[in-house]
Amino acid sequence: MKIQTILFIAVFLLSCSLIKAQDKYLTKKGHVWFFSHTPIEDIEAHNNEAAVVFDSKTGEISAVLLMKSFKFQKALMEEHFNENYMESEKFPKGLYKGKVTNLQEIDFTKNGSYKGVVDGTLTIHGVEKKLNTNCTIDVEDGKLEVKSKFTITPQEFSITIPDLVANNIAKSIDVNIDLELEVYKK
């Protein structure tokens, strides 16, 4: 009888810790990309190294990416992005800290597609800016696919574009987020 009681308690405690761990999702390979279109040229860059942690119990989400991890089609664009505009040596990371505000509308235990509302702060180039956006959260077999799209301007983040190339870079930049999050396992 004692062995059954001990076994029950051990299974119960293990279950509790697993349930708690299943509240947290993460990825180290989040895809963030941006696109700038002007009549002179299109600029597109991709970063597949965003680290993101999401807590489905509280709705809190934190993300970080290295600016130097953005890859451009042209090496010269990448160099100008890091050295002249983003000053990646001085401001190496982009950060986002926010919260899904409509958690009650999302069932993380049931496969399906849900609309999320996210409020938070985006930090780029040393400048913090409130960012409120919508996202799609697809739940499939315990994994989450999160997609979002929003627009920013270089001026919002004190990024100076020299007059010589001002017509090459759009006034508004489309930013896309595509994350595949898995349950955090200790």
C-alpha cells in the first residue's frame, strides 16, 4: 500500500511539473523579415535566428534577435544596414516584450486557428516604441505557429537615412513575423 501511495504522489508531482512546463513555448529559429519597396529598388532581408519565449498561461511574450543576423540579397546592402543605419555594433539587438491580451479567446489545448491581439514594446536602435498588433496563432498537436505583420518607419527609431539614398528606402517598412513554437522541455 505504501508503494502505491508513493507512486501516486510521484506521478502526481511529475504531472504537475509537466503541466507547468507545457505553459511555456519557445523557438530559437524565429523568422523575421522586412520589405521596403520604392520605384528605384526593393530591399528585403531575412533573419532566422529570433529567440522567442511565450507563456500561454500569462500571455507574456519576449523576443530577441541580433541585427547582424539579417541577411540581404546584396552584401553591400547588408553592410550599409549594419554600419550606417542600424549601427549594429552600438545597438546589436532588437527586442520585443509584450502580452497577448485576449488569451480567453485562445484554446492552446485544441487544434485550430485563433486571432491574437498583442500589446508591447519594440526596441530597435536603442529606441523603445509601443507596438500593438494582431497575430494569427495556429495550434496543431501541441505546437504553435504564430504569424504577424506590422509597419514601422525608420524615423520612429531614430534611424537616419542619408539624403543621397533617401529615395531608395521606403518611408514605411513592412515587418513580418513567422514563428514555430514548441513546448519548452526542461
